[in-house]
Amino acid sequence: MIRTLAMMGGLAGAVALSQFPEFTQQYMQRLSGARTELKVITTGFDLTAKAAGYTRDEALGKMSGSDFQNDLRDQMQDNFNRFDRLDASYAALQGTEPLLRLTKLWHFRDVDLVERTWNEYRPAVPVTADGILCAGIGYVGGWLIVSLLLGAFLRPFRRMA
């Protein structure tokens, strides 16, 4: 029975992880788009500040006084911070093969992008080498997790028999 459940866990892991390459590809497309959009905003702000004789920080400092100005300043600072995060993630992931992206999971941490990618994602049959390798890794991982959990759970009952 443990073997059957372990095999089912392995199959579940294979199916789930086989989708990783395509999901990350779609995430990368969204990441690139969001990064480009924020780069336009950041560059435009920096050029406007420079034309007025200010650095970015000085220009942000000038944006205060009313609630509207304070909110706008805070929003711009959030945009700059998000651009820096997305740009760093994009640089780390750009050109990385889908299978190697498994080693860089922390770069898929933008909750908004993950959520939007997941909402639009449709599972596909893995026909690429990366998809098949991820399915194999998922199978082994799922099999091991179920085997270890069931083994640990049933161990006290084996000694009683």
C-alpha cells in the first residue's frame, strides 16, 4: 500500500513540476513587461528631475506639502523600489534555461506577477526536454515525500506487530 501511495505521490509531483518550465516562461514575459513599464516611469522621472536641476532624491523631497503630493511621492518611491527588485530578478533569470530556474526560485517572488501569471496559466503537456526532466524530478520528489511521511507515520505501528 505504501508503494502505491508513494507512486501516486510521485505522479502528482511529476504532473505538478512538469508545468514549471512553461509557467516560468509566462512569468518571465510578465516580468519583462512590468520591468519595461517601470523603467519608462523611472527614466521619465529622473530626466524631469535632472532638467529641473535635481537628483531623484531631491525631486522626491520637493514633492511634499499636501496629502496628494505626499501620496504621489510615496507612489513614485514604491515604483522605483519595485523597478529595482524586478530589474534584479530579470537580470538573474534572463537567459537562464527553464530547468536551471529551479535553482533560482527566490527570483519569482513578486506576488502580483505570480498571481496574474497563475490566473491566466493553462496547464500543457510537457513535450520539451525541460518539461520532461522537471516531471522526472517531480516524480522522484513526490515519491520520496510520500514514502518518508508514510514511513515515519507508520513506523510506530510496525514495532507493535
